Amino acid sequence: MSESTTAIPRGYHAVNPYLTVRNVPGLVEFLRSTFDAVTTEEITQADGRIQHIEVRIGDTLLLVGAPQVDAPMPYHAEPRPGTFYVYVADVDETYRRAMKSGANSYEAPTDVFYGDRVAAVTDSNDNVWWIATRRHTYSQRQLQARAEQHWRDEDSSA
């Protein structure tokens, strides 16, 4: 490692999510149109297919690539969808954008006991995107009490 190189490159975190999906261009377009993702790095194969791409959503870097059929580890040859919890300024608007971008709705925007307004969608690669806007912040004690009340209410309605 040279003197100008650091263990964690600028713009990255210690842990960076990496998605392996069949339709890389489709996922990247979904991320751009739903979350205003910006491409920061792209490596293409000789035939023009994307080998690896990195996009930034807000302050988070997301790495994306296609399965590698000749990978030394067999599970790298298969897509591995993920689940993400993304904070946005307006969950309702972002949910509408996701639906326009071809997402499937799992949960329409709703207020939840822990203080967020959330929605959930799946993209064409089967990734689950929980979209959230923080509405209220609670202390740990308040949050636990709200959770217990929520579960009591759910039990009584079952």
C-alpha cells in the first residue's frame, strides 16, 4: 500500500452492500429513477455488458454486478437478492416513483409504531426496498413501550 493509499478508499464505508443480480442495467435504471442514484464507477466487458457498477444513493455506495458463471465459489454464480431500508425525504413520492419504475408493491406507505412512515417494494431482480421517512424519534423506553402496545393490539385483532 502506497503512502497515499488508505485501507478504506475515500467515498466508501467499512461495509459496503454488494448486489449480484441477473439484470444489472434494469436495477441501475430502477435505482436512478426511484432514488436519484448516481453512477460513480462502471466496468464493462468487451461485449459492452456491465461487469461491475457502483452507484451512490444519498450518502451510501451500492456495488452491483452480474453472477459470475466461472466463479471459484459456486454461490457467486447465482443472483443474491437483498433487502434494504432506505431513508428518503418523502416516502410517498419515492413510492410513487418506484411504482412508475416497474416495482411491485409489498406495502403501501403507512405510519408505523417506531416513528417512521414506510413503504416496501420489490424490483425486477427480487430485491426488497423498504422506503422510509422518519416522522418521530422516541427514546429507547418509549420505543419499547410502543412496540409492546403494537404487539398487544395485533394479538387482540387476530
